[in-house]
Amino acid sequence: MIDPRTVLPPQLDADQVAALASSHHHWWTKALPVRAAGTGHESAAMPSPGEVHAEPLGNGESFRAWSVVRGGDPALELVVKIPTRPVAQLTHPLGAELVVLAHVPGGLSAVPIGSHEPTADEPLAFVVTTRVPGRRLPAARWDDDLVAALTRQLASLHVHGGTEAATLSAVGDPVRDAEQAMNWWTGNEPEAARTLEELWPAVLRHQESTRPAFEHAERLLVHGDASAANVLVDEQGVPRLVDWEWSHRGDPARDLAFIGGQIHAEPWYAQLDESQIEHQVDVYVEARAELGEPLSSPAGGGVPDAAQLRTAMLRRRAAHLLHEVFFTSAHFHRVAAAGGEEAEFYADTAAGVQQQIRDWLT
């Protein structure tokens, strides 16, 4: 018998998503106390079943997201995510995101509702959460104030997020991690890997230079992919995080890095100069202190002072950003080579990112 986790689950259209939601009345029962929070009401009456409408929200790396609204009431909006690959190929088990969301500080992201693993009798696979308010902003719109607001949210996650929710730990050696990634691309996507060869020696030298800073990396709950494409900003300018597929117990400097820096590319990475990067880290250090959990180091021996910890975080931030953009450029080349309507966009983005890396390292 074929394991249903190893095959692509049914890919639903809008009517099928609406029908699925209509058959799960309890999703809204779970969501309503969340919607009522902060309104001054202890509870909210559950409305009678109404017409459910579904429309696409967008596609991520592994999921297609749908907005589901009941009875035309935007306060009764949920998000249903359908895996676009076999669940056995996902970074985390299907319901792991819900476990993480249950340990994320309130107001930072969605609230978990439920999930379903595919079985032989029911091959459907999905994850359901509340809707995070706001919209994605172009990376070019990320000014100092917005970066600072996101940084404070990340500090709250790192201090108050439950590390027991993270099933994976990923604080390692930047050289080893780069070599492992390069070996994967060479073995699995050799054509894309060849586009990395020119820059590879310079990248490896940079990562080697940052190695000592990783001795001071904390192991906290991190989002893992806090690029501009995974942040929604509401009308009050409050940023919140979505798409927790890469969450893990790891280095908080990674979360600071993914908003951008020396590399910029829409819709993922904002352009920040050195002074702006230093300002972001200073905001983070201040926020951590205000939350009662200043930066610390798990390294043995002498305890580094605050200035040393700040410098180490800046160096790790640079290493995380370089690793991300370098190997993502190979992904862009791979997408461009596959053709399609966005092939030219991805080819141009790959070339632009690699040129910026070249300028950064030389």
C-alpha cells in the first residue's frame, strides 16, 4: 500500500476549500474566543452556519493559502493552507507549525486552529489558523522605523517564545553549514550549483572569519525566515510574522538578518547600509534588556561583555544573510531555468543578487 504521506495530497479549488470549511463548524468555535479577546466581552455567541466563501491568498514554498470567510463577516476569517508537495517532504511534520504557534507570544502571529495528516481513507492534508491582519509591503518600503518595529517583535518572540515547541535545533558552524549546502546543490542541482562556483571561495572565506562569533549564539525559538515576504504590516504599522515552516531552536541573529542588508531584492530583502544594520542590532539589544532578558552567551570560559556580544551578533547576522542570499540565488537560477511567466524576473534577480554579493565581498 502506498503511504499517503509520500504522494501529493489533493489540490483543492475555491469551491472545494469552501466545502471543506463548511463541514468543520468547530473551526469557528475555536476562533471566536480569539476574535473576542480585547473587546471587553468574555465570550461571543457562535453564529448559525452561513455561507462560506474561499479565495486564494497566495503560494509559498510548500503551501497554497486560502482565505475562508463565513457568512460574509470578515471577523470570521480563517486561513486554510494546502501542502503543494507530499507531506513527507515538508521541513516539519504538518502539525508542527500549530505547536509552534501555540507558544508564540500573543499578537505576533496567527492562532492555531487545527490540521489533518493524509491517510489511506482521507488523503486530504491541510493546516488551519486565524488570519493575520495586514499586508505584505515591498522590500523597498522597509524604512528604519519599520525595521525597528519588526526587531522589537522578534525580541519578544525570542524572550517569550517557548523553546520546547521547536522540534529542530540549528545553531552550528557557518563553514560546515555552507559546505553542506554546497554539497546538496552540487549533488541535486548541478546546473544551478555551477552558478555559485565563482563566488564560492570568497563566501567560504567570509564564513570562516565569522566562526568565533558563533560560540556566543543563543538557542532560542526563532521564526527562521523573517524576510519581508513573510511579514504582514497592519494599518497601525504593526508587523506580524507568517509562514513558520523554518522555525526552530536557534540563533536569534538569523531572524535579524533575513530582512536584508547589503543585499536587496524584491520582495524578500530590504537594502540596509552598515549604520542601519548596527541600528537594528542596537534596537534589539535594548529591547532584550527591556524585556528582562539581555543578550547572553552559552560559551564557556570568561563571560563576554555587552560590546563583545553586540559585535558577535553583528558578525553572525552577516553570516546568516550571506548564506541565505548566496544559496537562494541558486534557487532563483533553478526557477528561471524551468521557464514560465516569471523566468525573466528570477533570472534577473539571481544575477542581481550575485553581483551584490560580489560587490559586498570584494
